[in-house]
Amino acid sequence: MGPFRTDGVMRLGFVVYGSLRELSGGFRYDRELVESLRERGHVVQVLTLPWESYGRCLLHNLSRTLRARLSSFDVLIEDHLCHPSLIWTNRDLDTPIVSVVHHLRSDEPRPKWKNGGYRMVERHYVRNLDGAICNSETTRKSVTNLFGSGDSNELPTVVAYPAGDRFEPLPPIRREFSGTLRLVFLGNQIPRKGLHVLLRGLSSVSGNWHLTVIGARTDKKYADRVRRLRDVLGLGEKVSFTGRLPDEAVAGHLTRSHVLAVPSLYEGFGLVYLEGMAFGLPAIATTAGGASEIVSDGENGFLLPPDDPDAIAEVVRTLRDDRTLLRRMSSSARERYDVHPGWDDATEAVERLLDTVVENERISTKP
């Protein structure tokens, strides 16, 4: 590691897969953090790695060139998504390493035997970190539990909540609460987002409602499956798919909708719920993960058990029939958005952690 500059400016490396131009919430978080750190005067170099299968990414650790690329920074910041590429590489670096953790891979819903393998890899990765930036208290708890409570040294961590200002300045919203109940799903079409559960729940709801599904066909097999499921359930006229849309078009749909329905099987935080609340949309979310840090059950949305179509059907019927409740929850959703911290708050928290990590490094290297 080179000498830390006395003016407080740091030379930072930021490691991501693919490109910061990716559109998911995690990449947007990374992009905003990079831009905010640069605005505060820090020098940030983005280092991209090829995004391949988990097994092929483990082979990245064999590259000596990669080790050379990741050296010569005051602090190396890594998106935790890249952990398979860095699990052994990090052990050979003399640079302090901080990871941005959106959620642990081993916290996602999958067979226990498979998650056991991922957890073993993630544990080795986390134990070679000098700090962790977490998007929620839920994620921080997962990371510290993985690091191990019995260790003599605690892992320095910070919660830096993402802002939900993707669509600001917001368009004027004059929503009517009568007529068709308009629901919107916003997210990549992958199993973890629970779109198949949502469709099964809606299939038992009669009356006047419509669901618009907005998001990329990231998992093409799954995207084809949910379209077939829509048709098998007889929802062809009540569920429409738009695919990925530009932000302006997404904002138009959110302005015209009543409810954001994303019953994910797991979310480390759930930025999409906050983005919906910017438009006064109460959220249909689940108890799996960090959504409870945004959604207050019965006030600005609903926190349902994951993978529970009947629970989804029940709350949709409630909102379909009680428009006074829908109006009240819409106001509460917007109020929740208005009090949420911004990117400046997140960046200040990150800077404090980076200062701690650099100071710890100085102390440990003193003669």
C-alpha cells in the first residue's frame, strides 16, 4: 500500500463485474457511491472483471495479472458479488479491502446443500476483509454472523442505505383511487423476485384489477415459464409484460399505478420498494430479508410470508375493496420516502468506515 495522503484524499480501487452501466439496484448503488466519492475529491479507479459462471470466476484467482491490477491503492473496495474471483487473490494483497455487500449469496433461497458450499466460500472471503459496507441492518447482521462472533477482532462495518431517488425530479401525480386496481411488478425476471408466486396469488382474485410486469428477461427460461404460467392460469387479459423500459417510461407506469407488488423470496434491502413509495405506491413485500426496514406492515405496505400465494390474494382483495385504506397507505408510502436518507448520508458513512480501515492499517504496520 502506498502512503495515505495527508489531505484526506484517498486512492481507491473499486472492483465490479461487467460494467457499472448495469441497471440492477446493486450496480446503481455502486455507481452512485463511485460518483459521490469522486465528488468529494477521492480518486476512484473502477476495475472490471469478466462476469462468468461461479466456477469459472473461482479460476480468476489463479491470475497473477489480477493481483497486480488490484495493488497500489489506499483502500480496495469490492462489490461482494465478485467474491468468487477474489477469495484467494485477496490473501496476497497488502492493500486494505472493504466489500460492498448487497446481500450474501448464501442467504438466497436454494437447497441447503448448495448454500452450504456458497457459505463456505463466502466465509473465507469475508474473513480476509478489513471492513464491509452494508445496504441494510439485515445485511450487516448476516455479514457479522458469517465473520464469526467468537473472533478476537470484530469486522468494522457500516450501514449505508441507498437513496430511492432514481426518478427525481418526480412527475406530478394526480392519482384516482377508483376503478381498476392497477398493480405493477418492477424488477428483473428471475426466480428470487417471486413473480411466479404473485401470479399464482392473483389467479384467485376476481374483480377489476390489472398487473403490469416491467423488467428485463434476465433469466430467459424463467421468463418463458412465467409467461406460460400466466396463460395456464387464465390471466392473459389481466397481466401484461413490457420488458425492460427506459426510466421515463417506468416513471409513467408508476404514476398510473396503485400498488407495487414484488413478493421477493429474499431481498438484502429492497430498493425497489422505496422507488415505488416515491410515487405513493404501497408495497407488497415479504419478511424474507431487509424489506421490513422500509415497509411497515399495514401502514405503507404489507410484509407477507415468502412463497405464499394465498397471503398475496388476501391483501389484493383488501385493497381492491377498500379504496379508503389504499388512499391512506399511499400517503404513508410517500411520507416514508420523504424521510429516507440520501446519497450524501450514505457516502459520509462510507468515508467514516474508510478512515477507520486506513487508521487500523497504520496501527498494524507501525514498527
